Amino acid sequence: MKKNYLQWIVTFCVMSLTLLVGCSKDEDTPTPPPTPPITLGATQLAMQSGTATEVTIQGGNGVYQLNIVPQDVVSATVQNGKVLLQALKAGTAKLTFTSLSQQASLVVTVNTLPIVLEQTEISFLEVLTAEVPIQGGNGTFQITETPKGVVSATIQEGKLILKGVKSGNTTITITSGGKQATLSVELLRAPGPTSLSMSEGIYKNREPFFVATYRAHRVKNGVSEMWIAPGSTKKEIESKHHMFHKLEKTVKVGDVITFTFKSKGFPELDGKTEATGKILFIQRNGMGDKAYVKTPEYTFVLPIKE
């Protein structure tokens, strides 16, 4: 009986000591703090295609797993407490950020900017190349020409490049991200091998109606003029010629101008001394600047003061 009593006391002491040591260990081990929630600078965002922006991100343990659905609307990376976003194409994407047990979401809607061409119509010689500034879209463009074979068209560094192929009329349609813009093109037939320098005159239905093979500059009463004629002999010049006042250097594409001229030997123009039209192109190639002015009946190629 005494032996059993002593055994019970020993067992009790061992169990008490074990419990005391266990409690001591629990008190020495700190409880980890809860993971802070993930906080984003925005939960909804609208962007334009081709643009970039950033949103702040905090919380979690500073390391984030990112899931984007769908993956082709926007791209994102996390750097130094910021989410760097690049809009890819029109659409809506959900971005989910996960860090340990915490999650947060960002919904991004990407819109495509309207395509804006600096002009909607253009006229120039078939042997020339023209440029039209372009903005908007999503950076990826599809170009169609209707009918084909008048110009070749490409887009480079924010410009629509038009290279003349053959005289005619065509419409260029540019599509990007569901947006469209059109440009009407009139390509004038080149009057001859010297057309780049001798192109001043009048074109009708894209054909040379009266274009210079002879030209002379003069200043009369302070007005800078250009005399042009289809022939080069004195008799030819006296029988048929035009005289244009040179345009000011400040003229630009898109201007609507009224200009004066004198005509001899062309009954269709008898009695007419001025016309009003819109400048659709300015030729600058080191051979004298010229403005292509479209009127209801003709396209005038007029000299510009140097």
C-alpha cells in the first residue's frame, strides 16, 4: 500500500512538471500577426488602347501572385508597390492579386481611341509620295484600298504614307480596334518626265488641262507672279498662257483660299479671274513649293512664294 502511494506521488509530480514545461514553451512562442489585407489604389479602371498607367498596391506579405482573365486585354507587372498596366486591345479584364491568405481584384476596361486623320481627302501627282498624320486606334492597323492599284499605303511613325502608282481615284480605309477612318485620294496624271518641276497649272478629271511647259517668274507692282504656257516660243506664249499670283508661304493643308489668275486662249476659262478651293496637298521637294487646290471643277497646282 505504501509502495503504491509513493508510485502515485511520483507519477503526479512527473505529470505536473511536464504540463508546466509545456505551458512555458507555449508562452515563449509568439503568435504570428495576421496578414494585412491587400489594398489597391483603384478597383475599377478605364484605359485607352495603346496607353499605360499604374496603380498602387499594399498589404499581403509584399509578394503577389497575379492572374489576369482574359490575358489579351491588358498586361501587368508589380514593381516597388505599384501595378504597371499596359492596355493591349479593347475589352474588359479582371486582375486578381493573391498574397498568402489575402486577395484583391482590379477590373480594367480598355477602349479604343477613334482614328483621326489630319485630312479626309488629298490630291497629288502620280509620281509623288504624300504623308498624312494619323492618331488613335490601338497601334495595329489594317489598310484597304478601293479600288486597288492607285496608291500603295503604309503606316509608319504616326503617318499614313501614300506612294503614287497610277492616276485615278480611290478610297483608303483604315481599321483599328473596331474603329475606322477613310481618306479619299485623287491621283493626277503626270504631264511628262519633267512633271516634278513643271507641274503648275490646271488639271481636270485628273488629266492635265493646262500645265506649263514654259514658265517665268516676275514681280509686278510688288506682286509675285508666275507666267506659264503650254509652248515655249514667243508666238505660243502670246496666244495661250496663264498668270497666277504666287501664294503666301503661310498657306497650309486644309486652308480654303481664294486666288486670282489671268487666262488667254482657253474659252472655258474666259471671263474668270478668280477661284476658291481647298488646299489638299503641298509639294515640297526642292523644285519650288506648290499647293494643290481643289475647286468644284478643277485641281489647280499653284506656286508658293519662296
